[in-house]
Amino acid sequence: MNELLLSVPDMSCEHCVRAITGEVTCVAGVESVDVRLETRTVRVTGSADEADVRAAIAEAGYEAA
């Protein structure tokens, strides 16, 4: 199992957290998603491809740095 930590500097509220969590959870290979507003990070564990996770974050309306 791999762990991926991405910064999402544009997150500003709980709506952002829910939107990102919802999109990333649907990515094939994602075992768990931990979105932290206070640090503006998204931690993903599983076998998901980083490009797919970044695309899901973009689908939610945000950009992973």
C-alpha cells in the first residue's frame, strides 16, 4: 500500500473538504482519504495512481500543488 500526500492551497472551508473527499474516494485503488483543512493537505493511501488522484481533485474544482 502506498501513501500520497498532496498540498491543495485553495481549500478554505468544509465544503472544500467534502468535495475533494467525495471525488477522491471514487478513484480506483483508493483505500482511504484524509483531507485536512488546517494544513490544506490530502493524504491518500492505497494503490491509486497519482495522476488519477490529481484529476479527481481537479474535478472537485481545486488544484493540487
